[in-house]
Amino acid sequence: MLKTVLFIALLAFLPSTYAQYNVIFINPGHANTNVTGPFWYEVSQLMRDAAEDFDLNLTIHYANRNHILMKELVADAVKQSPDMLVLVDEKGVLTKQLLSLPAFSTPIYFLLNRPTDNELRALKNKGINIAGSVVPDNVQAGHLLAKQLISKAQLPASIYAINGDHTTPAALDRKTGLEAFTVQHAQVNIAAQGVANWSSPQAYRQSLGLLTHHPDIQVIWSANDAMALGAIRALNEKKRRTDVLVGAINWPLRAAAEKIDVCIGGHVTLGALAMINIHAILANYEHKVLHQKIAIFRPHTQKTLKLVEQIHSNTLAINFKVFSKEHKTPLLFSIESLMNEASENAL
């Protein structure tokens, strides 16, 4: 009995880093591969790996691209009072909802899509604890994809742009990056644009009609890999695949990567960075940067393909603690560092 009492007393004095914090992530996508691709599944896989390294108790709920369901999941998560709630402000629907909820103390961390600066101020003024955010530089993504495609195309070049949606910051910024590139290059123009809601079937249906009316298209720029595959299906039916270059944002799995001419990605890794940052916040490590925007995008190569295959098959062997403030010499979180760590620790 005395030993038990002493053990319990000792636990009370252990550092806070040994406490298991509860984190809930409302994933706007699906728990598996679907018509919008495997991206959100892979985000979850990386987050689980990082959470395990930091002994974070991570629970993931999937909204299945249903924004009504996403709002319900957010409301339920707030009632559970986790130590941190991770949200994706897809289509900008969460600020209004959070402002309408009864007062709550759960800190919010935004991943991949965050509210605007004005919306963040409104949330803070309401007393909502915004712990931080990490988002990719999607303008870089749109610009880089266009640059990679045009480097392979014959000039002058006409582009068909397939955008993700009308409202999500990621979609709008990727479009902005593409448009900035075309302004800088007089021999490149956007001949047509469409919105396919990140969906392969929608991109296929739209591309069938558009390719009929725009026989001059030489390049298809797609805001994600699923829509690119839909466009490729349409090109195949029109017997025009060899005449048109197709590029996509996202690192797809091998079977899809082999069909697309140019892919860029890297933002799938930012869920892991969110877990690293959240651990630092909860464990009271120094964490100076509240909101991060990272130029994370890189072209898809054999090395990144291996990384994606490992993520999807849950065989990724990275100790995410090497990027943490608790590490004596923390590494900079980057695609290059992740690939090096994955290679050195390969199973």
C-alpha cells in the first residue's frame, strides 16, 4: 500500500510532457480513397504517426466532404472539451459556426485552410482561443505547376484550368498562382476554366464538353490529382491524350502518378507538422510562430513517390521528435528532411 501511495505521489511530480493530451481532428475528407483521391486519408496517416511519437491521443472524425456533417462534428467535438481541436476551414464555413456556438474554452488549431485575418480577429474578439495554424503557400503551388507544365510544352500554349471550388482559400490561391504565371509569360494563356469540386467524375464530364469546343488546348492544369485523372479519361475518349500535357497538385500513388505528366505536392505532410506544433504548445515549449504559411510544394520524383507509398501503406518510419523543440538539435521541417529521415529509418 505504501509503495502504491509513493508511486502515485511520484506521478504528480513528473514533467507535463508525460501527460497524454487529447486532440480531435475533424477531417473534411474521407477515411479512404474516393472520387477526390487519397489526399485526406494520407493526411490522417501522417498525423497518426506524429501523434504516436508525441504520445498525443488523436481522434479523427471524417466529414466525407459533407459540410453539414462537418459542422455537426465540430459542435460535438467542442462539447467533448479536448486539449486541442484541429479544424480545416474548407469553403470558409467554420467561422460563422464557431461564432454562433455557446462559449467554450477548447483551443482551436487550423490546418491547411484557415479563416481570413478579419475572421480570426472576430473569433478572438468572441473569446475563442486560436492556438495557431499551418497552411501551405498555395499561390506557390499554382505557379509552380504552371511553370513545370510550360517547361515541357511547345509555345505558344493554351491552358485549360480545372479549379477545385469557388470559395476554399486553397482553391482560390492556386488559381491566383496560375494566373500570375500567365501574366508573366505572354505566350501562355488560359483559354478556359472550370470548377469540378475536387472530383474526378465531375472533371471528366466537364472536360468532355470543353475539349469538343476548345480543340486548341495543349495543357491541362488541375488543382488536384483526382480531377486530372478525370480529364485524362476524357482525353483518352477523344483520342487526344498524346497531344495534351496534364499536370496536378498532389502527390498521387504510383498507379495515378504514372498517368499524369507533371505532379507537385508536399502539403500532405503539414498534418504531421501540426502535431509537432500542437505538442509544443500543450507541453509549453517555446513556440513563437502562431500562424505559419509554408512554401512546401515540390515536384513529384521517385523519392517523393516512395514517401507517398510508405504513407499510404502505413510503413513510414520517421521519428517526428527530431523536428521537435524538445530535441537537442531539432531539424527544420521540410520535404528534404522528411525524405532523408524516411530513407535512413526505412524498415
